[in-house]
Amino acid sequence: MSRSVCYGSSPLLTSRTPLWRSKFIVALLALGFVGLAARAAYVQVVANDFFLHQGEVRFARTLELPAHRGRILDRNGLLLASSVPAASIWAIPEDVEQDDPEVRAKLPKLAQLLGMSLADVQRKLADEDKTFVWIKRQLDWDVGQQIVALDIKGIYLRKEYKRQYPEGEAAAHIVGFTNVEDQGQEGVELIFNQDLAGKPGSRRVIKDRMGRIVEGVGEDVPPVDGRDIQLSIDSKVQFFAYQKLRDQVQEHKAKAGSVVVLDAHTGEVLALANYPSYVPDDRRNLTGEQLRNRALTDVFEPGSTMKPFTIGLALETGRVRPDTIIDTNPGRITITGSTISDTHNYGVLTVQGVIQKSSNVGTTKIAMQMSPREMWETFSAAGFGQKPQLAFPGVVSGRLRPYKTWRPIEQATMSYGYGLSASLFQMARSYTVFANGGRVIPATLLKSSTPAVGVPVFSEHTADEIRKMLQMAAGPGGTGQKAQTVGYSVGGKSGTARKQQGKGYASGKYRSWFTGMAPIDKPRIIVAVMIDEPSNGQVYGGLVAAPVFSVVVQQTLRLMGVPPDMDVKPQIVADVEEPL
């Protein structure tokens, strides 16, 4: 017979927990969940700025979208500088598993593609505390793709742009170059950097721990590409001018040389070249001698190229006429105890003959009839002692002292180009006076189709008379006969001056130059040439610089489509036996 057990009455099984304790525990759990919900609401809604910032710091990145740098074009639209895609290689050193045999086997190939030694690559990857290291920048894009194909963990590629310069060293001093950040450092690249660079864009993204883009956030700001710059330079003229200049410097074993070609009507710079030069794409061994734009930055005493301005002033003021007789006997003259000499005793000359024979004595006698103030005003109006208004870095003003400080001997020497200084570019620009009816015109590096507005220096009649004298100087019996060219009439003035060294002049060191124009009746171009320290036995500008002038004039006028103004007589050789 079974008997039921009364559990509720058992002293062991009967619960003596008060009801309020159960309710209290349930309340505590409910309160905890309410607190968690409140905290979640606080973090997610009320005070989420801190946590959002921490998340952004760890995962959000702003990617720069590079703007395409503008092109530099010559006057005919040919490329002088352009941007091409380049691969820049970077790494996270701690992610590169160099102990892995597979990675270790790929590193020599990586070093080969980078053009670096294996030791240099390993040195860049040695610091594992760094999270970003540039390995090498601006590689060829195809090389970058080969590096990506190696699939080395921790090695990455970034797309950038690098500049290419098709004209190379011929146009280097005009175009300049950029650095690895694609910022202009010299030449047009520097002076027009803001226009060429454009404005980079941006993109906000979320990246994971491996650096992979997960998603984009926010609005993308598109880049604004830089604008193209079209120069007045003619790349063909630039090449011929540089090539002939280089050959002449090498032939005469000179230190350096420069050439400037200007459009006589618009003031456009058609060519500006220096030697030695450099290759803008490869500047590993670049020196200051190569980098210096001598035509704009170097100043020198212009010598006999100043004589046309002195004679022009005398003609303008009516003190002399082209046929006025000037007695240069005995080939020297003494001014306040100092003697001025000619290379030869030219005897009695006309004013035209003074220019043709480049007589220092004749020029001095004419100059001493004028006041220092008149000469200073004329030289200053022609641009001497003033910085050319040319948008280019390093342009110098030269030196022209105030006329009140001139002594008689200084007035005399300045009349034939000693005691003042100017750059080759200033000399070329100053000769626009004789090519534009007595007006000096501003020069420009940008393409222009309208004639420039000039500032009057001489009358048109005086300018015409000086041009005739310059033609005589470059013709038979003149000092610049080697400046003559086939098919075109030319005129110009040679110059030779000893180089200054300290407070005196260096022995055996000269600068030789020639400045002139063509065709002489209606000038289209002005060409100035300077050869620094020729050392093969010839130093005179008419022998050293004039041949460069001749070739450059002929090539430039042909390219410009200027018809010859002189008869070209073909040379026919008769009775020539042809080889069998």
C-alpha cells in the first residue's frame, strides 16, 4: 500500500524565499537591460562624434585624385612637354615576409625591375616600425605592371604622372622641368606652374586592415586638369639654333654659348638656346653650368654692338650725317690720360665707315660731341639697365650707371660698349629699335598674332640709315662678312670684349657675339649670338659668332616662308667627269 508524500509540509523541501527577492532580481535584470539600451542610444545617437572619429582614424582615408598637368606646346602645336602615367612603388615593411622563401626568391627580380641593388631594397624594407615607405617613384608604367605581377605581399603601386620632354636638351632652358611631386622647378614649368598644375580632386573611402577599399563615403571631388600653355617658340628653329650653336662651341673649344631669335614685328621669342645644356628627363648628373640659362642670366659688356646706338643718337640730333667725314688717324685717341685704339689705323672714314670698320676712335669722336645725359637716355630707352618684362625666372637687368657719375673717359668707352653690361636677350631686344622704325618693342614667350606696340627711341629715318650701315658691316669690307647668308640680305654688328676678372680684365679670355637682322629692308627676325671664351685661335665676333647667325637666319626665314630678297645664282661646274 503506497502512501503519498506531502512535499509542501516537508521541512527540507519547503521554500522559505520571500516573494520580494524574486521580484527584486527580475527588476535588477530589467534595469540592466534598460541601462544597456540607454548606453547604446547614447553611443549611437547622442554622443557618437568621438566614436565616429576613432573609426575614421582607423579605416577612413581621403584619396587624392591627381589632376592632369597641362601640356606645353610650341607655336605650331607641337609638344614641348606632356604628362604620361608613371608607377610609384611603395611598401608596408611589416607586411613584407622576407623570411618566406617564395618572397626571398622574388626580391632580386624586384630589385632588377626597380633599377636598384638588392641591398638597397632590403634596407628600405628593414624598418618594420614604418607603415609607409617609398621604394621608388615615377617608373615607367609597364615596369610598374611587371612589379605588380610579382604579387609580393606588402608591395603596392600608386599611379602618378611624370613629364616627358620630346625636344630634350635643345629646348631644356626654355621648358624647364618638374620635381617628383610634379611641381615646376625651372623655366616655363616654374613660371606657369599654377596654370599648368590644375587642381587635384579627392575621394573619401573606407579601407580595411589590408588597405583595400571597402566602400566610398561622401561625394567625390573631381580633379580640374591644368590648362595648356602655347609658347612663341618654334621647335624647328629652336633645334637648328641649338644644333649650330653646339657645333660652333665645340669647334672653337669655347666654354659656352647662347643664341636668341626674336620676331621683329611681334616681339615673340622664336628660339632661345644655350650650350652646355641638359636632358630634362635625366638630371642625375646635372651641374650648375648646364642648368644656367645664360642668355637671360649672364651679363657682359656688349662691346661694338653698342656703336649703332651711339651713331643713331648723333644722326637723330643732327650732329652728323651718314657721309660726315671722321678722321681716325693715327688709329688712337687719348681721353683724360687714357688711350683708346683701333685694331688698325683706318684713316679718314665716313660715319657709315665707322660702323662698317667698327672704329673705336671714330665712335669716340662722335660720342664726345654729345652730353652724357643724352647718351644715358637713349641707352635706357633701348632697354639697357632695365629688367626685361619677360615672364621667366632669373631675368637680369644688367647695369647702366647714372649719367651724373660719368667721367669723360667713361662716356667714351660706353659709346663702344665698355663700362655697361647687358644680357644677350637685352641685346637682341634692343635691336628691335632698328627693325621697327625706331621703336623698341616688348618681348614675349607666349604666342601672339598681333604686332607689338613699341616705344619710340629714334625716328624711322634714323632707323633706316642705321640698317644700311649694319648691312655694310655685314657685307664686303665689314667686320661681319661671315654673317651673310644665301638668298637673304642681312645686317648686323659684331662685338668682341675681354672678360672682366676682379677689378680688371682677364688675359686671353674673350666673349664674342653678333647681333643682327634679316631681311635688311623689311626685317622679320632678329638674331643674337654669343660665344664665351673661344680658344682655338679665333676670338673676334665676326669670325666666331657670325657663322651661327648666318645658318640660323637662313633656316628660320625658310621655315617662316619668307621669300628670298636676293638673287640666288646656281653654281654650275662644267666638264666634270662622272665616275663609271
